[in-house]
Amino acid sequence: MTVPAGKRNYRQDIEELISLAAEHEWDALAGLCRRHLEALAEDGGTATHPGYLRWLRESAEQTGIGHRALAPLAARIGDAGTERQAFREAHGDRLSRGTYVSLGCECQPWVILNRWGFRDSLRDLNPLCLGLHRMPGLLDILESDFGLYARPGSISTRPHHASEEPLIVDDGLGVTWNHHRGESWTGGGFARFRTLLDRQAEAFRASSRRPGAVHVMSRWVAFHPERSGAELNRLLKVLAGAGAERPRLVLLDFETDKLSPGIHRLSDEVQVVSRPYPDGYLWPGIHACNSPEGVAWEYSVVSDLAELLA
């Protein structure tokens, strides 16, 4: 039964969405989003609270909800995000049949690809999807098959710059788990945190073994096409060791001084999408990614990816 718009507690709805995301209860969040979207499709246009609609969209896009279920919500909001819905409707059925394995160094290969319909499930969520994993520590993590990852004695905390909540770091390997904040992750000797990462490491292996899997990395700041050959060879060797029958790596590079904008094919196994950030753009914010500038920049990235994967 649909709750009348005047009796809805939209603040409570928003808080529930945010809480499930903060606790990384992704399956529960996806289920909640589906229930909200079903109600939205039946409510006759009564749910109009803009904050609720935008948080529902953010949550649904990040949990791999398909474009058909998202259509009523996209039509209801009607802002710059409608371009994402058009892209999902045009390409999502084809793209979501593939496997795109996030490889660090930042969150874009998970967040942006989900937002634009490259995935329609959470099966490929792995430890490198959410967090900052800097080179060369990332290579050490991968070459150890996650044996060096989040080890007791190596991880500690520091305050998150905005919320002041404790977040988890490994300064030796250059890792910041900025999405894992608060006592539920840092308490008990990081037990819950380490259990989650162990489970997700197995998902990384399973995804890497799928036929046609493409590994996607972003913000490898020191990458240079003429000077990073040794690291690229190590990465390809790691991917083969993880089970990739034909390793393929796509790098998303957002710096301004390396390559011209567009697609660059370094080899049969390695391609680069170069799309520098717009001046002053801070990509992670919900408002930034839904701004005209944010949508246009992300569209340039995903359009190149869609062309590479055709």
C-alpha cells in the first residue's frame, strides 16, 4: 500500500538509505531501492520530495538497479541525470553482459560505471572498488593475492577530513579506506572490516576468472605511457595469475599533461581513456555528478569506454 505523500517521513527514508550505504549493506540497500522504485511507479506522482528522490537515485544507481526500474525515477526528477538514463537505455543491455573488475587506484571504475549502467548487479564488488589504493603499494597487494592487505598491525585510523569520524588507513601501502568510517569498522580490532575484505577478495578472483573480464583502473597519478611499461607488465602478470584467460586492462587517466583527450591503444592488452577533469571539478559529490558539467565529463568517459568495449 502506498503511503500518502503528506504522511511520508522523507527524512527517515533518506536516513535509511544513507545508513545502509554507510554500513556497506549493499544487498539490503538494493532491495530497499527496488521497493521504493516499485512504490514510486504506482504512486501517481505524489512523491515529490527532491532530496528523497535524489538520494533514492544515488542509491539505486550505485547498487546496479537496471534502467527499466530506474525509468520512472529519472522521469520524475528531470534534471541533468536524465542523460544517464538515456545512455543506460541505449547501451545498458549490451554493457551489463560484460564483467568490469575495479582495480583501484580510486573509486571511479566502480562508481561511474555503476551510475551509467555498465553493471546490473553487485556480483563484482571487490576490495579495490571503494577506497584509495596508491601505486606501488597496490602492486604489492595484488602480487601477494591480498596477503598483504589490511593486515593486523599495518592498519590504523585517522580522522576523516569532513566528518571527523575515524577512517581506516595503511600508510605503508598507501591505502585509505575512506568509505569505511566509524566505530562499526574500526572497533574490535577491525574484525568486521577484515571479514568483509576477505569475502570481497574472493569476489575479485571470481570476477577475474570470468570469460572476457576487463580490469579497469583510475587515477594512477604517476602513470605515463612511455615510462610505466614495467608496472603495466606486472599488472598484466597479476591479472593472468588471478585467472584472467586473456588479461585486458583499461586505464582511466584524468590528468592534463600526458595524453590528448580520447582513446589511446597502448597494446592489444592495454588501452587508456584520457579525459581530464573540468577545472575545479570535485567528482565524488552527489551535487557535482548531477551538475551539467559533471554529467558532461562523465559522459565523455563512459562514451569512450562503451566504444572500447563494443
